[in-house]
Amino acid sequence: GENVEQHPSTLSVQEGDSAVIKCTYSDSASNYFPWYKQELGKRPQLIIDIRSNVGEKKDQRIAVTLNKTAKHFSLHITETQPEDSAVYFCAASWAGNTPLVFGKGTRLSVIA
Amino acid sequence: GAVVSQHPSWVICKSGTSVKIECRSLDFQATTMFWYRQFPKQSLMLMATSNEGSKATYEQGVEKDKFLINHASLTLSTLTVTSAHPEDSSFYICSAREVVLMPQHFGDGTRLSIL
């Protein structure tokens, strides 16, 4: 089955700096890669996703890149703000038809 | 759009009690719903996948007689933790998907504490 590795487990950045979180997946058939943000005690919220037919997707300060050959994808947050502090999870699935397999999460702290 | 409602948000009960958690898709029809369990500071672990009108598919290691899942309609799935014990205490989250290739949307979760 699919296995998703996520790094780093914790990340601290100064407000205004960029943050990068990286994930690798094992199943080359996976072709859907969402990122979720989870604040303490709350639901995971979808912040961006990418499908394997594109290499990069951007939404304001958030971008995701995908390297199918290397089987890794990354989340980039620019101009970080304190409200970006949360746990971020990457995930992977095949054709959206299989359940999402999540990484272990990255606890991002943005220091004002 | 794509709102998933989960109730109750918090349950505290005695050991041996059965607890039912509801997951509803409010503004879309969810052909598939998923149930996850999350321990503190850990990732989401898939427990089971349920498709409307059919039996749930459980992940390895999840006791189907312990965690009963029903997906009787396109907007409602329920998880019943039967004869709950302290080790069942956890944060349970459902998610719903309208059709394949569509994103999964999560409920607010249920924090279950068994005394």
C-alpha cells in the first residue's frame, strides 16, 4: 500500500519568512496530493491540492510542487504570518478513489 | 459549500457504554465517507471506508464488531463504538467525498473520553 513520509516534524520560522514542508510517497500510481491545515482541536482543512498532470499550483501565498519522477511533493508558504501556525498534513491517493494516506504532520510555528 | 457536520463534538461516558457518532454532509451527497482516529499530536489513521448502501471496508487491525459503521443514506454515516473502554478514548473524525476525484472534506471531530 501507499506510504507517505513527511518532513520536518516541526518547523519554526520568523514572521515574513518562507516555510517549506516536504513529502514523499511510495506508490507511483498515486496521482492526487492534497495538503491540509489543522489547528488545535479543529478539523483538518484543505488548503491546496495538486494532481499528477501538473507540476506546480499556486494560491496566493501557498504553492505546491510535484515531482512525479522522484515521487515527492512540497508545500511552500511565503510571507508567513502568525495565523499560519498549525499542523500541516500532506496526503496521497490514487485517482481520488482510494482513501487518503496521510503523512505524520508538520507542526509549523510562526514567530512574530 | 462542502460542509460536513459531525456530532457530538465531545462525549464522556463510563466504560462499557456504546457511543454513536454521526457524520452528515450538509450541502452535497457523499457517496463515500471515511472514519479516522487521531491520537494527540499524531496523524490521522484511517479506520474504515464506507460507501452508501454497502458494507464498510475496515483497515487492518480495526475491529469491525467494535466499531460499527452504517452509511444508510448519501448524507449520513454513523460510527458506533460498542462497549467502549478507556483505550478507545481518542479523537474521531469523519470525512466525506461527493464523487471520485473530488476532495475529502472533514467534520469537526468527536473527542471521546471513556472513564
